[in-house]
Amino acid sequence: MPRDDSHLPKALQGLRIPLIASPLFIISVPQLVLAQCKAGVIGSFPALNAREAEGEHPLLDTWLTEIREELDRYNQANPDNPAAPFAVNQIVHRSNARLDRDLEICVKHEVPIWITSLGARVEVNEAAHSCGGVVLHDIINNTFAKKAIEKGADGLVAVAAGAGGHAGQQSPFALMREIREWFDGPVALSGAISTGESLLAARAMGADFGYTGSPFIATEEANADQGYKDMIVDSGAEDIVYSSLFTGVWGNYLKGSVREAGMDPDNLPESDASAMNFSSGSSKPKAWKTIWGSGQGIGAVKSVGPAGAIVDRMETEYLAAGKKLAAEFL
């Protein structure tokens, strides 16, 4: 039976499975986003991934032109099986010196879905709404969720324990319950959503979407070092460390990459938000090139392959899990 998603904004309707591919710093590039969208799930990338040399034409503008034109060609050639829409992630922390420029570019291209992180700001939501965009804001607890909606976000990305990169500590069961006590708008759940079974569980908890990142690192289209992809395949949940050292915000990383950088993942010092700097001239984001983010759900990743294969596998698992539960309870 088709899902009833008529209560959602139009940009979030009609997906092959209820899945948003999360924006991966450095890794998510147009090739990966296009593969995700063509596979029928929302593809996304951080605006800050589009970095150009000083004085050059904004690469973000070039990327958005490429994505929109290719999806338009694909949809014209496949009217009965159109691609899913795409999303752009904006880091709205005050240290992001590019934010105003990137907002203008996204408005120009009428980006359909905006994912905002590290702070909720009214002016960012207003910019998105000015071009018909839908805003989903990253949160790690119920307090931040309420602030995001109060400041004009349309929906939430609930980042629970086990998510890759910057992640919260709360159980998804607790976090989703608290949010759904007062908010009935769009919610995506993040935190080890790497199988169809976990996607179905997210839906059972009240989420409209699963939010999946780490499995897409180990794909052919991902802009990731081959060693990074191989480590994702070879690792499991026990190979993840939760640390604030690398960006000033708590997040999950592969222990193997920490060891290769000459550090002990079991004895890392702490840092704080003052360490954050997303300016184009900052050296801090380069840490992601050697200290690799990952969620706890990577045990489901058995090989490197095309991004579409991740969606195929999760759809098969999702439908099978749904049929099994229906047989047992209906």
C-alpha cells in the first residue's frame, strides 16, 4: 500500500522510500547527489563543499546549475519515474563567513529543500521561504527543536545517538517521543539508519523519514579517500569514538582514522565550540580529510558500490520488514 504523505510539503512527497541522504562534509558532491536523487531519495550536500579559489566564479552556483539541469534532463527522459528533489545544507554558525553569499545563490536557484545546522536563524528561514524552499533544521534535543520551529523552520532532523559526524547523545526513542508530543510537522530521524529495518523502525517511532549518511561514504560516487571507504566496510559500531576534539562539537568518528593520525581514540582531550571555524581560509575543516566521521550503523555496509545499490538494498529490506510485521500483527 502506498504511503500517505499528503500531509507533507510537496517537495517531500513521492519518494521511492522515505529516506533523505544526509549532507556529508567533503564527500557529498554533485555526482553523489545526482545518483541519490535518481535512485528516488533526497540527495543533499553542504554548501561549503563547493570551494573555489579566491576570485573565481562561485562553485556553488556552478554545482547547482549542474544538478538542476541534469535532473531536468533525467525527468524529461523518465516522466513515469522522476528523480527525487535535492537539498542543500547551510552551516548557519556565525563563523561561516560565506553564509550570506551562499544564501543568495540558493535563492537564485530556488533550492527546494534547505537543511540548516549549528544554530537556528530567522533570516535563513526567510531566505528559504522567499523562493518556496522547505527548511529542515538539525537538532539534538527537544529544547533545540522548539527553538528551531519558533524561528521559522518547517521541520526537523532529529540527530540521535549513533549518528555520524556531529551527533547527539539521546536515544531516538526518547527524542522522537518528546518531539511528537508537540510537533506534527516533518521530522527525519538520524542515528544508525543504515538498513531497511532501521528505516521502518524510525517510521514506527513517528519519523517521516530516515536520514542516512555513513553508508553513502562507501560508494563509487562519493568524494572520499579509498582508505576511508575501505575502513567503513571493515568497521562496525565498536570502531566508533565520540569526541569534541576535532571541531569543538561532539561527533562520531572512525577509531582507525584517529589511530592513523597518531592519537589514541580511547584517550582524547575535549574541545569546545570556540574551536569551530567554517571560513574558507580555516584549516580546521581539513581535519575531516584525515579524521573520518562515521555513524554506528556501518556494520550493514559490506562492500563499496554504486549509491543506487544502497537505496535498492534498503528498499528491499524495508518492504520485507513491513510485510513481516503486517503478517504478525494484522
